[in-house]
Amino acid sequence: MITPTACPPSAATARIGVFDSGLGGLSVLRAIRSLLPAAELMYVADSGHAPYGERGDAHVIARSRAIAAFLRKRGADLLVIACNTATAAAVSALRQDHPVWPIVGVEPGIKPAAGLTRNGRIGVMATTGTLRSERFRLLAQAHAAHVDLRLQPCPGLAAAIEGGEVDSPEVRSRVAEHCAPLREQQVDTVVLGCTHYPFVAHHIQAELGPMVRLIDTSDAVARRTRHLCESLPARTALPVAAATDAARLWTTGEQVRLESFARRWLDFAWQAEAAAIPD
């Protein structure tokens, strides 16, 4: 019989739960794996209830609470909300629900963009839900008072990317549609305010031109996650060898779509399955 012992999860043994409205958060999962190669990763794509960016706050909060409970039940030591819309709508509620559980949110990188712009004109590509949120308003107020912020809602883009074919005519058409106003406004820095958008960064760059800098916060989220992992308290756990090296992926949508996307974008072992996660 193996007796569980208290061991610090830290970077080596931490169980990190990550979720997004769909497949976009895999960009964050990839960045976390790069910094924490030995951590046990769990990811939920709530594709069956996407896109969050075109839903009301009550829907997003209910789904975020249900998925947080799902990952908490499976032993997540830390939660990463790999979705700008869910962070804006639900992070405060989740932190109230779980006051001692470390929770990392994702927010548009306005602060680094404000420090990098050369002409003072910054574009923000994001979902309607993110841009209309009070959390985004406060973020912009805190870090962009001295720059010209051009907000570009991108309805339909996350859903098109969610289809899995990031080079499809539909995706390219939507990217062109949403980039055109920013190009006309001569922004020199563009914030990718949705975790789906890094997967089409090559199309966005082509539309805006090589002199426009794109800001993706995935690496910053991964660094914050690593920092919190290093200060996690000891927990009672079986030896690390009992854990799997493969990331565990769940989807509330089509498993084959998750597998296809993960096969293309993840360069580490994973196993995927469908999951019903009721509110």
C-alpha cells in the first residue's frame, strides 16, 4: 500500500487546469507547456457553448463556474482562464467562489502595446463581449490614457477559427474585413484580444503589413502561471509517477475537431475526449 505524502506541487508536479470557450486557449496551453514542461495539464474547450464573445455575461459566468468545478474536482491546483471574454465576465465571480484557489486570467495586452507604439495609435482586435466589459474599460483607462486606442470588434472571427481550418476562405475574409479599418487608421501596434487570434496571426500580419507589431499575451500568462506554481502550498498526493505526461483535453463539442486542432498546434503528448459539463 502506498501512503500519500505531503509534497509541494511546484513547477514539477502542479496540476494546472485551463479552459476557454473553445479551441483558442490551446495557444495559452502551448505557452504554459513551454515554461512548465513537467506540469500536469488539463484543458477544457467549451466548444458546445461557444462563442462566449457573442453571449451575455450570465451565460459566460454560468459556464465558467461549471468548468471551474469540473477542473477543481479533478485536482487542479491552479486555474487559468484562457479566454478574454470569460476573464472579463467571470474572473471576479470565480475568485469569490474559490478565494484560496489561484486563478489566472487573460486580458488584452494594452499595457505592453502602450509602451511599444511609435505613433501612439493602437488597435485592439477582440470579441464584442470583451470590448463592452467594465473590466476592459478600466484596463484601457489605466494603461491607455495617453494613446489613441482604436477598438475593433471581430464578430464571427473566433467562430470561424473554431471551425479548425485557419487558412479557409471564410477565416481569411473575416480577417481582411476586421483589419481594414485598422489599416486605414494607420495603427502601428495591434493587440490580439482573443486567444483564438494567434492562430491566424500570419493572416493578420499580412493584412496590416510587416511594420505593424502584434501583441499576444500568451507568454505573459504562462509566466504568471509559473510564478504562482512556485508558491503553491504542499498538498497530499500520490507520487508524481502516478501522473500522466500527456495533457488531458476535454471538449463539450466535437472531439474530432479538438483532436484535429491539437494535432496541428500542440507539439507535446495529449489525449482528448468528449465531456458533458452541465451548468
